Amino acid sequence: MVEGEALTQQERVEQVRHLTKTDADPRVRRRAHGALLVEQGQPLAQVARFFGTAPHRVRAWQERFLTGGRAGLADQARGGRPPKLDEPARAVLSEALDRGPQAYGFPVTVWTLDDLQTLLLREREVQVSVATLYRVVHTLGYRYRRPRHDLSHRQSAEAVATARRLLEWLQKKQLLSLDDPIWSISTNVKSTPIRTWRKSGARKDGP
């Protein structure tokens, strides 16, 4: 009798939920999270979109958990050294880092190494370890930067001055109190995400 079939549906849910919170391997936590959503009745296609992967892969996560429990969700041991990325695969990786994950249908704004693994498997049918992928990304000249936002795109000085004059007039006419939260002279500030994987030496305000 396999491990998953020996459990009730509620027991499976509790077990896989426990893995999402406590397992030391981030890949196991991710796959367990996907299996949990399926066990809770979420459609495969919806779960796949959430994780930026294919429905058949989410189904595989669930089946691996049902047949092997936690061990089924872990990476299987492979003989020999992990394969290195060839030039076409490196080109895909470099372009992906430049364009960002949303250009490839991933519902996130920042690439993770796990998502890059999924992309390479999808685009080139290439599997590499996280350590190898990390080294290749650095070899391509990319370094990780903490996410931030560029708030430099504000209104023109003329628009700010006009807003200030209007506020002063409204206050003078006692139509607006000084601490009224409705008006602000710094409205319409645009927030532009900055890529967090950036080539060394690239200008921060570059395209």
C-alpha cells in the first residue's frame, strides 16, 4: 500500500500543508504548496498559472506526493555531474533575465532560480541544479539586487505650484482644513519596478 493511499483526504491535506510550512527544501515546499491547492479543489490550470508552470507539472507534484509522500516531492538522485548549459540555453537564460518573468507568462515580477529552472525545462528541455544555474547567471554578468522602486517620475514643477496655489486658496476660503487628507500636492506619483537581476556595470536608469 502506497503512502498517499493509506491516508484520508483530510490527512493528506494536513500532511502536505505541514510540508509547505516546515520543510527545509524550498523546492519541496513549492511542490507541496501546489499539491495542497489541488487537494483543496483548486483547478489544475489555475494552480499552474499561480506557479508559472504547466498543468501537467502540477498534476505530477500531486501524484508524486500521493505515491511517495515527502520523498516523492524531493528531487530524485541523478548519476554523474549536472549537465552544463549549452549556448542556446544560455541565450534563453540571458534574454529571460533581460525581459523579466512576466514576458514568459510567469505571474511574478522577479525571477527566482526555481522559476528559471522551470523556464529552461519548458523552453529547452534542459535540467540543471540550482547551484549550476546560479553560477551560470553570475557568469553571464548578472548580480542580484534588492527590489526597489523608482519614484523619479513625478508631476512637473508647474503642476505642483498650481496645486499648491489651489490648496492655499481653498484653505483661505475655509473650504479645506490644513490636515484634510483628501488633497495632496504629490499625487499621481508613478512607481516603476526596477529589475532585480541586473548586469554588472549596467546603469540603474537604463532601459
